Amino acid sequence: METRTQTDKTVDLTKEKVRTPSFDVSSLAGQGDPMLAQNPVMIDVRGLHVYYGDFLAVKNVDMPIRQNEITSLIGPSGCGKSTVLRCFNRMNDLIETARVEGVIEYHGVNLYGDSVDPVEVRRRVGMVFQKPNPFPKPIYDNIAFGPRIAGWNGKMDDLVEESLRRAALWDEVKDKLHESAYALSGGQQQRLCIARAIATSPDVVLMDEPCSALDPIATLKIEELMLDLKKDYTIIIVTHNMQQAARVSDRTAFFSVDVSERGRTGYLVEFARTQDIFTKPEKKQTEDYITGRFG
Amino acid sequence: MTTEALTPENVERLLSGSPRRRSKERAIRWFFWTASATSILITLAIVLSLVGEAWTFISQADPSSLWEIGWFPRRGLFDVKTIVAGTLLVAGIAMLVAGPLGLGTAMYLSEYARPSIRRVVKPTLELLAGIPSVVLGYFALTFITPDLLKRIFGNQVAGFNLLAAGIGVGILTIPLVASITEDALRAVPRSLREASYGLGASRMSTSIRVVFPAAVSGVVASLIIAVSRAIGETMVVAIAAGATGGSLFSLNVLQPGQTMTAAMTALAIGSDRVRGADNAFQSLFFVGLLLFLVTLFLNVISERFVRRVRQKY
């Protein structure tokens, strides 16, 4: 009896991995998953405004992000989705003039609270960038960088192997761990960046258009990887590719932009389950955007 | 543009282009070629003249006079190790000053300083680079020695000494190290810094473990240029290190000493002809060649070193 349950589970996992990447509404992620609604909120965004100097770049974002889900942020260029993403690990702090209003609660603690050290936030909230950006160091050192600076002192070899396996890269690089990461292809570099991000064992991984510099096959691999990783991590992804959002994400936030003579201010239009956003959006704006692209 | 029928004849004429443009292209090419050829020729001419006179000197000099007592060219004593040691001591002291201060300044400007602070520090640094070395020579002689070194070392320190000269040369090379290193650090792509911060690295870890290694070729280049500059620097040493007439072999930096460049100046000034032993004049070229070889050696070594440690991005 028990053995059978085990087998069923294995089969399910395999199915998940070979999910076809072509866009098809019936294959929307999370559809028919009764567990979906019960995932607890991990990051709660309330009344978020982001300013650059005194210019309002993004306004009014309210968005509960749930654990072990993939949440995608979509919308036209300049709508502030990357800006919002970079609030989750306080990456915007690196921009002198950036200022954030509102609350981003992570496990109930405001990430912008006075006692919060952005360095500690980034150890728990990893990030993968638009262009693969491995360090010009050997593959091994790329993975070991995060744990080393965090003062981690377990068996580094094991951690490196585990991280690379987790990112589905181990078999391709196990014989050249001490060669430069720059010798890898773009897709491999991006998976290396994912391995590097999860080596510090974060519980959230942010991805800022992780596939925009990759070819379709490499993109497919990253998407499969994301679906695999969400068992252990909460993933937030910014993407220009709506099919990608539809394929991988459980919930989707659609952003749009107000253009005034002072510049562009992004705002959240609609945040819902991905299947709802793509099949029965509540706002006309969402529907126009989605059908405009797909029509 | 007039529209004309694209018959084969018309197209052939159109595609053959303008002869004027082609001759202009050739002229420009010739000009650039001449410019680079001239600079190479000049370099070769210098080296040849050095080697020629230096050879005359070596073939005439008494071999024993090249390696004992000290550097007294007017008395026929050409102890090479005296001036080589003086040069290396001054350059070494200079790098002890300019290395940490220059690299630290560059690191601060590139990784830590706010734009408003950069706007003040950078021009100040350029001001320092603009100070003529003769001024720094007197600064070393009239400030560093009496007000700084005398307070630390008391009467052990002579009025003219290698230490003050070395510190003066070091101050002179700070802007060089700082500005070349800063350029190299700032050239490191922002994406690498973001990767580092994104993994929870502090500013210090990012600067030291990511930015600095990626920029190391520029950093080493700046240090090598600074060493070459320190070895070639003449005025500060001639003024502050004393020993204008000659010097006994000594490694005591608190005492006067002679460097290769200062030795050449000391011989060449104050007269329309070089006085002293018969081959004192040729000894100038010999020292010049020695200087050239030391600098060449440094450049080759650094090239090798950079190729080995470089993290290419």
C-alpha cells in the first residue's frame, strides 16, 4: 500500500518535469491544485510606493506572496516591475536616491524596519539577474562565494555539489569545477547563477527576467528548474514573456504605467491566480494587454 | 537622389565609389603609419645611442672600479651597487607610501564615496598630480626631514637623506596609483557588484573579493607605472637626498645617498662639460642604459604576473 503511494508520487514528479512548454491554457500551472489557496503568505506587500528622488516611480502595490509558489510580475516596459522586485531584497538601497514607503513584511517582519540589515535580507532572499552574471572565477568559487562570506563552515565540496545538482547543472560541469565560469554557455551560466543563489540557502529566490538573454531551449530548462525549485523555495519572477508567466507561475501581478510629463509611474492593476488573469481577468486593462499580445 | 534605372552599367558606376574617398583613406592610413613608425624609430635611436656610449664606457672602465667603495665618477670610482641600491631604496620607500595611500584612495573613490565627495576629492588629487617635482623636493628637504623625520629619529637623521626623498617621491606618485586604479575599479561591470550584493555580501566583501580581483590587471599596471616613475624621478632625490658629489655604498636610509637619476643629474649640471675622469661622460650613458633595463625588466615581470592572476570579465 505504502509502496504504491510512493510510486504514484514519483510518476507525478516526472510528469511535472516533462510538461510541454508550448502555451496552452489548459496546462496553466496550479490549475486544479486544491493546496494552492492554503499556502501561507510569506511576503506581504502593503501600500508600497517607490520614489527616485522626489519622483514617484511605482505607486500603490498591495500583494500577498505565498510560500512555495511562483509569483510572476508582468506588464509593459517601464511599469516598475523590476523596481518592485528589487524591493524584496533591498537591492534598491544601492541606488542613492531610491526611497521606499509602505510595508513589505517577510514572515511578519517589515523588511524596511529600522533594525533590519539589508545584507542579512539578501542572504535570505536570493536573486538571479537578467543577464547571467557569474563572477570571473572558477565554477566552484562562484558557488562557494556566498557561503564563504556568510562564514559558513561546513563541507564546501558537498554544498557545491548539492547546489549544482539542485540547479540541474552538476552533470555538465562536474569535470570542470575549477575552470572559469565564463567558459560555460549562456544558459549554463544562468543555471550557475541560480545554483549560486540557492547555495546560501535562501527561502525566496527573485528572478529578474532570467531568460531574456537565453535561447528557447535554455529558457525551457530554466522554466523546468523553477517548477522543480518551488517545492523548496518561494519564487518571484519578472518576465516580459507572458507565455512564460502562464507556463510557470501560480499567481500573476499585472502592472501598468501612467505617463505624465514628469515621467512614468507604474502601478499594480491586478493580482490574482495566473489562470484567472489569463482566462477571466477582472480589469479590462488586463484583458486588453493579454489579448493584445496573444491575438 | 535622382532615381535612375538600375541597368548593369549604372549599377557598376554606382558601386565603384568615389576615387577621392579612396585616396583620402590612403592618406589617413599613411599618416597614422608614419606616426607610429616615428615613435618606434625614436625609441630605437635612444636605445642605440645609450648602448653605444655605454659600451665605450664599459670597455674602457677598470672592472674593479665598478664594484667597490662608492660612486665618485669624478675620481674614477663607479660602484654600480651604490646607485642601484639608492634607487631601489627610494623606489621601495615611495611604494610603501604610494601603494597603500593610492590604492586606498582609489577604493574609497570607486566603491564608497558619494558623488558629492568624489567631486571634491578627485580634483584635489589632480592638483597633487600637478605639483612640479622640484616643489616636492623642497617640501621633502624643508618639511619632511626637519618637521617629521627629526621628530621621530632625532639626530640619527641627516639633513639630506634617502628616506625623505623616498617619501617625497611616494607623495608624487599617489595620484598616479589612485587614478589608474580607480579607472580599473570603475570599469568592473555593475552586474558583478550586483551579483555580490545579491548574495548578501557587504560593501567590504564586494570591494575586496569581487571588484578588486576583477580589476587586478589595472591595479598592477598602476603600481608598475608608479615604480617606473619612482625609479625615474630625479628632482626630488637630487634635492632631498644630497650626496651630489658622490656617495659611499650605504643602505642606511637616514643618511644621504645617490640614485641612478640623481647621479646623472649631479654629473651633468653646473658645467657645460662633464668634468672628472676621462670616461665620466660615458658613465652617464651607462647609468641611463641601466635605468632603461630595470624598467624594461619590471614591465616584463608585471605583464607575466597580470596574465597569471587576471580574472577576465
